Amino acid sequence: MSRLPALRRAAAREWGPLSTAVRRGLAGRGVRALPLTAGAVALTATVQVVQVRAWGYPPVQGLGAVRAENPLPLALLRTPLSLFVPALDLPVWGALAQILLVFGVAEVCLGRWRTLAVAYAATLAGTLYARIGVALGPETFLGLPASDARVVDTGPSAAVVGLAVYVCHQRRAWFTGALVVLAMVVEVLVKDNLAGREHLAAVAAVLVVCRVREWRGRRRVQDRGAGGGGTRSGAPPMRSWNFRRGPAQRTSWW
């Protein structure tokens, strides 16, 4: 029983900022605050209904099926739709649940355009890795067998993994983010296939993006302190009018 308060504090540190952001984002608007997520779920469900029909399978493959053997320009043209083409060998409800949960949280925390950018960056990282891996060959550590060049590479899984890692980094949910990365590593160790490798490529790409964002943020702070007449300690300069206002009216320069 003595461990319960400590666990609650740990949970509050881990998920408090994230849950607060989600509650505030949904307050008053509900699902209307999630147009991207709703559209992605609807599009994925529609594509699934179409591609399981005999008449619908060829056009879906022609517009959204990406393979490493495809010419790169063609693969890039198909990539936007490929994110919403669920794998035929997996239950579609799994893809829909992933999009609803992870895209929904990301859209509230990041906004729709950043969510879409991170999702496509993660998907594109996996797609490009497949081509590089096949070119390297199975003899190398990062290489893939030639047969993987003919594997259809579609679905939201790489985007979901990338968004989960990005949101955890932004909201400082370090333990949860580490669990996501660990799960992807275990996936490859248990079943080493193209999908698992692409998930790791998506994670690596998103971690690089997060690192660059942190570096740019530190540079902006340093430039602001150096160029704005800041003190050597990095604190903003004090202004006399700040003291003439009441303590409750004083504002931060940050």
C-alpha cells in the first residue's frame, strides 16, 4: 500500500502533461476537434471496403500499393494513399483502432498539419529503408532479401509508431516512448520481416527529427539571449515599468 502514492506520482509525471493536453483540446468541441483523425479513419475504412471487392482491388493496388521494386517516382506518388491502405492479411479493426487512438492524440497535441507531416515522414522513412535494405542484400546487417522487393508496403503502422514516439518526446513521456521503441525492437527479434524493420526505420527517423527540434530550440534561446541584450546568466533583462505594475500584473519576457 505504501507504494501506491509513489506510483500515482510517477503516473502523473509520465502522463499528466499528455492527458491535460488531450482534455483541453477536446473540451467544448469533442470529436469536432479531430477532423484529420475522422477523415483518416473514414478513408481507411472506405479503402478496405473497396479493396476486398474483385473490381476494387486493381485500382487500390494501382494507386496505393508501394513495393521496393517500383521506380522511386511511382512509389512516391503512391505513398500518400498507401498510408490508408490496410494490409489484407491483418484485421482492419486493428488499423482503425491505431489511427483513432494515436492520430487522435497526436492531432490534439501537435495540430493536424504537424501530425500529417510526422506521419508521412515516418511512412516515407520505412519506404526508403526497404529500397536501401534490398540494395544492400541479406549479407549485411541492415540488408533485406531480394524477395522483400515484391512485398506490398502499405498501412498506417509506421506512421502510428512514428507519431507515438514524437508525441511522447514532445510531452516528455519518456517511459512510454521507451516502451514503444522497445516493443519495435522485440518485434524484429521475434519476427524479423520487412514490416518490423520499417517500424524501426520510422522510429529512427522520428528520433532524428526530435533531436533536430531540440537543437534548434536551444539555438533560438541562445540567440535570443545573445542578441536581445540579455545578461550573462541568460535571464531576460529587467525593465523598470515591470516594478511599477503590481506583482500580480508583472509579465514574463518569455
